[in-house]
Amino acid sequence: MSKSNVKILRLSTVIDKTGMSRSTIYDWINPKSPRYDPTFPKQRRLGLQSVGWIEAEIDEWILQRTQAIE
């Protein structure tokens, strides 16, 4: 993927894509949470009060999870 094709997803879209709740996603990215998932893509800071995730990383994570289930 070239850098010009990078798409940033906001939390609401990540929730829609994963089918998980806001609290679950924040648990997955919190190393202090018992539900921490080090494989879940890291959020990227977009501004002082905004973050997003790279769409390709979220898509790859979903693909890996579905393959692990099969």
C-alpha cells in the first residue's frame, strides 16, 4: 500500500468494522487491562484531542482473527 492510499479510521468506524464496543476496544489497547490485546493495531494521534487507526492495519487484524478461528 502506498502512503497516498492510507486511510485513517475514527473510533466509530473501528467499532462498526470490528463489531465490538468502545470499552472493549479501549481495553484491548490498554496494557494495564486484563483484556489487553497486543496484536490489536495501535491508535495514531491526529491532533491534540483526536486519534485514529490505519484502515489497512484494522483490516489485517480482522483477517488474522477470522483465520485463527477457522
